[in-house]
Amino acid sequence: NPSVVANGVAALSEIAETSGRDVMKISASVLQKLLAALNECTEWGQVFILDSLAKYVPGDAREAEGIIERVTPRLQHANSAVVMSAVKV
């Protein structure tokens, strides 16, 4: 469920912010699940997912291109927060 994924990412982001340490490690499989949830969650869920994706370091150029292809449509979103988070990625 995309909203559950977005809320989980939001909770982990809040925990990381208050604790001062990174509690969410994104692997390649988690990355694909986050990108899949990105299309179907609310715009504020997209902001949290995009902010977490901005911290991910791709393994190679092909993986980076795949991420950019999935994130690029967010640059035309009506919500400016989504656009700004997409720019971070």
C-alpha cells in the first residue's frame, strides 16, 4: 500500500531528525519499492519519499539514470514542495 510506505518513510524521517542519526538505509530493492510507491501516494507522501531518495547514492550511472527517469515527471507537479524535493534528487 503506497500510503503505508509513505507514512513509514515519514516516520523514519522524523525519527532520524530527532535522534540525529540515519535510521533508514536504502538498498537497491528498497529503492525500487519506494519508486513504485511514488506514483500512487499523496503529494506529501511523495515529498517524504523524494527527500529520502535524495540521500541515496546510486551504485552506477545506469541506476542513477533509472532514478532520474522516475523522478523527472515530479518537476511539473502543481505542489511546489514536490517539485523542490524532486530537484534535491
